[in-house]
Amino acid sequence: MTQPAMDVSAGAPTRSYPLYLRDIAGVAAILVAGAAGYWLFPDNLALLTRIIAVALLVLSLDLITGYCGVASLGQATLFGAGAYAVGFACVHGGVTEPLTLMLIGAVAGATAGLAMGAIMLRAHGLAQLVLSIAIVQLGHEAANKFTGYTGGSDGLAGLSVNPLFGVFEFDLWGRTAYLFGLALLVVVFALLRVVVSSPFGVLCRGVRQDPVRVKAMGAFVFPVILKMFVISGAVAGLGGALAAISTQVVGLDSISFELSANALVMLVLGGLGTLYGALVGTVIFMAFEHVVSAINPFHWLTMVGALLVAVVLVAPGGLVNLAGKVGGIGRSKGSKP
Amino acid sequence: MSDLFRVDGLTKSFGGLAVSRAISLAMAPGERLALIGPNGAGKTTFVNLVTGQLRPNAGRVVLNGEDVTSLGAVRRVRKGLVRTFQVTRLFAEMTPREHVTLTVLQREGKATGIIGRFLGNHTVAEEVDDLLDVLGLVEKADRPVGEIAYGQQRLLEIAIALALKPQVLLLDEPAAGVPSSETPRIEQALARLPASLAVMMIEHDMDLVFRFARRVVVLAAGAIIFQGPPAEVAADARVREAYLGNYANARRVA
Ligand SMILES: Nc1ncnc2c1ncn2[C@@H]1O[C@H](COP(=O)(O)OP(=O)(O)OP(=O)(O)O)[C@@H](O)[C@H]1O
Ligand SMILES: [Mg+2]
């Protein structure tokens, strides 16, 4: 009777231990890649900072799509909420302390996430997806319309932000912004790994796979997804805030259907439900966009489309899953043919 | 009023099809009841009505003297009204250990915490090990459910239900798809349950029904046509009539 029980309790830690190691390795990999970017592309730090901001958006999308199974084509609503909140606070409200502004972005994103989740979760399936598009379009129109506050299509310009910690100025080359963004990404990523490995994270995975089963286990589904929407909103809001602070302008593109759709493409490209996929997908998509659009400004989208088709056909689980299979380090989850 | 659980006049139709016709039934604490009936009799629908997956057109569900008819499925589970599914509903990517751990955490109100490791709680882990052991799932505990045999998935369904510490347990064909060498597992697991609990088992395997049940209820075309001890069910004329060919098969098994 005690024999199997002992085997099992010995088995449990060995299973979670490599995961824990993997997360440390993951954070280290982000830092190494980030540092390499800093040294290799010193003239492109603005682009790299943009990649980090978008990576936060794609991470936020992974939380609701990859973990909870709610697809959205309106995730930039939450990104835009963070960006515009920072813009308002800075330009109209006179708030110039960068960490305060980041906090404002996160809170605005979380609030928008709460509202968006409450609306989207009233529908299911295709209707839900359409609802997400409608919400981002409404947000876009609102930002376009209230020119007095948002600057309309010219964008909300003139954010002047104090030095970080009162010491590091946001310089012309974007070094401070980039390093700040990198640190932010690492912290957010590590926190999200904690969240998705927690009981709540596992419950979300359950909700994605079978909500009826989750209810029969005695757990409510709606509040769980809504909670994830709030967390997702905070992360997307931080991305928007970073974009606003680093570029000192908030444009209509930050709350657009296009950005939302691209975020979903990046997520599918990298792979859903791992957080790693979100990062890989963002970097590859944006690097591809940058390089190919320089070579051929007219057909780069065609190329991205072809890349996506190839990935979906060859590696339906996304690039991270493919890499996992090839390298034998992936989870056994995607082992179906 | 000593009933632990009772339904009064439970009625449900889908379009014009009456699937539950004024079903009334009571279960005392410790009751072991088998609900049988031909295919399509409305047994699963009855479970769905009782546990809140479906809303009845009329009738009441009463647990411990409290009318729970207006409560949703989640609240009924939390009050101790627990079911298993005839066709397994599990998370294909998760392991048996994860399923049972999640269930125990939920029961303890800890399933929505965002800090703290999922498998980090020692007391929970011990309880989970114990449940997996009872249902013979220790070896497959860390395999994704999609990769284990269907019979073991059926056993996991039961482990999840037991992890909820039910007061009333409704098992919808627990042995369907379980190899006969493994059915004693189900009986052992049920034998370990606290005596106070009421168990209703829907089952086509008459051997199992006779060993398990003290009372048999027969449902046909949505209505109860027989209630009584297992020994009398085979002799009942209406039951024979309801089963026709089906019943001949069931008899051969028994
Ligand atoms: N959601 C539904 N919509 C319409 N008809 C339904 C629905 N659910 C069940 N039915 C019908 O109700 C009848 C009873 O079905 P139910 O699943 O309750 O039978 P059962 O006794 O569990 O049968 P089995 O032994 O095959 O599991 C069947 O004729 C079925 O087709
Ligand atoms: Mg049935």
C-alpha cells in the first residue's frame, strides 16, 4: 500500500524540477538575445524596443487564446488603452515619472481587459471573434474622433518623460528605452511563467479544453477567464505604455485591427499556450517584416503569408513546438501526428 | 424527511420528445441504487437534470431538504451532487495526476490562486496519490490522458468524482469501456466510500448491478416502470416488455 505512494511522491518533484530549470533557462535566453540585439544592432534600438512592446501584446494574447481558448482579433484594444492612458497622463495630466506612467498603462490595460472580457464572454465562437473586432474598431474610431484629447490621426505627440529613476535619460538613440523594455519583458515573462504554472494557470488550461468538465469539477468558468482577461490587459497595457514612452507619441495604429490581427498571426506562428511561442513568433515575424519589406516593400506581406502557410502546414503547433520536436526538448503534448 | 436526496415530478422534453416524464425518486443516506433501462430511456438526461447540465420543464431537485432546482451545475457540485460522464470528458493534454490535483484544489477552494506551485501542496499530493492508487492509475499518473487506455480514462472519471467528496454520487455507466479485469477496481473504490453517501449507478452490466445495488429502478421511455430489489426485476412483466430484445441480451450477461 505504501509502496506505490512512495514511488509517486518521489516522482512529483522530478517532474516539476525540469520545468523550473527550463524557466530559468528561458529567462537567461531572453537576456542573452536582448544583449546580443543591443550589441549587434545599436542603430536599430527603436525597432528592437518596438519588438519588445509588441511581444508584450502577443504574450497578453497568448494568455487568453493559448491558455483559455478565447480567440481575439481585437487585442490591440488593451495595448491602445495602455498607450493612450500614458499619453493622456503625460501630455494632459503632467505626469512625467516613467514608472508611474508604466503603472498607469498597466492599470488602464487591466481595466480595459475587464470590460472587454465581460463583453466578449457573453458570446461564443465566431460571434465572440466578431465582437472582438467590433470592440477594437470602436476604440479606433473613438481615438480618431476625440481629436482634442488624442490628436486623432496625427497621433498624440509631445510626451516628455523624466529620466528613469531620475538618472537615466531617455536618449536619442533609444538605449535607455531598450534596456528598460528588456528588463520589463524579463520581469513580466517570469511573473507570467509563475501565473501559468499556478493552480489558476492549470485551471485555465482545463477551461480551454472542456468547460463542461471544469464545471462538473465544481469550478466556475466565467470568473476564471475574466481574471485572465484582466491579467492579459495589464500585460498588453504595459506593452502600450512602453511603446508610448519610447516613441514619445501615441498613434491610431496602436489601437487598430491590423495590429490585433498581426498579434494573432505572430502567436500562431510561434505556437500557442507556452509563452515561449509568443516571443519567438513576435521576433521572427517582425524581423521578417523588417528585412523583407526593405528588400521588397510591395510584397512583404505576401512573403509573410507564405511563411505562415508553411508553418501551419509543417508545424501546426507553431515554431516552438517544431523546435521542441526536432530537439527532443518539447513537452509530450503535441505528439499526435 | 430522512431523504438525503429527492426529485419530484422531474419532466423534460426536447421539442415534442418527452424524455423525462414526471420522475419522482428518493434516496436515503447510504443507499446503493441502480438505474437501468433500455438505450434511449432517458437515463443520462435524468443525470443531466439532477446535476444541472439541463433545466427541467417541471419538477424539483431537493438535496438535504434544500431545493436546488434553480442552482447551476457548479453550485450543485459544491453542495455534494456529483456525477461522472457516460462518454469520458477529460483534458486530453493533462495527466491523471493533474486532473485529480486540480479537483482536490478546487474542493479546497485553492484552484484559482495565481501564486504557488500547482503540485507544491504536500497534503493535497498525498490525497491525490491515494485516489490514483485506489483506481489503479499510479503507473499512468504522469502520462497525458490522451495517451492512456480508454478504460483507464473511465477510472479517472471516477477518481475525479471521488475527489470531490460527494454526498450523492451519480455514475453514468462507469464500467462501459472498462475491461472486465478492471471492473473490480470500480467496486473496490465504491466499497471504500463513506457509508453516509448515496450512490446511483446507471449500468448495463447486470452482474455489476446485482452485486452493487440494494434497489433497482427501471426507466423506460422517460418514466419509472419498476422499483424494487434486484431479485425481482427480472420477473417483472413490464420490465420484460420494455426491454424486448435488449433485455434478452442483458439477461444473458447476468
Ligand atoms: N440535447 C438533446 N436534444 C435532443 N434530444 C436529446 C438530447 N439529449 C438526449 N436526447 C434524446 O433523449 C432520449 C434519451 O437520451 P438519453 O441519453 O437520456 O438516454 P439514455 O437512457 O442515457 O441512453 P443510453 O443507454 O444509450 O445511454 C434519446 O432519444 C436522445 O436522442
Ligand atoms: Mg446514457
